[in-house]
Amino acid sequence: MIEAIEEKLKENIKCIHLDIIDESPNHGGYNGAVSHLKIIIVSDEFTNQSLINRHKLVYKAMGDFVAKIHAISIVSKTSNQWEDSSEYPNSPECAK
């Protein structure tokens, strides 16, 4: 599923950098299914876009996959922001 999401994002957003991390095993009740994702995406399409609008672009680009994932964490940066810092926050610990 992750590969298909990656394809979908690349089809719909001009990505400079894209990393999709499956965080599902870090959560209680993990059964092998993809349920928690962190998406790190860098695109100049995010220039002059608010954080909420950047996330809307990502959700729209993912299409039907959004409904299949329990939790999606998105780090969305422009190329300038990425050059300034490629760091992003760790996901919080899950209450197992």
C-alpha cells in the first residue's frame, strides 16, 4: 500500500523529496496492517500555502487511501524550508 500511496502522491504533487514511514508497528494492537503513516513531503507547490492547505493538497492527492489509514502525520515543506532544516518532530509515543 505504501508504494501505491507514493505513486499517487508523485502523480499529483511535484515532489522534491518524499518519504513515507510506516509507524503502524509502534502502536497498540498492531496486526501487520498499515494503519499509521508519517509523510515527509517537500514541494514548491506549498509556497504561500498555509499548513492546513498543504495538508489538504496531500489528502486530495492521496485520494481513497486517506480513508484506509487510521492516522496520517504530514510534514510538508517548501524546498527553501527543507534546505533551512530537514528535521521534523518525532511522533508521540503510543499508549499501548
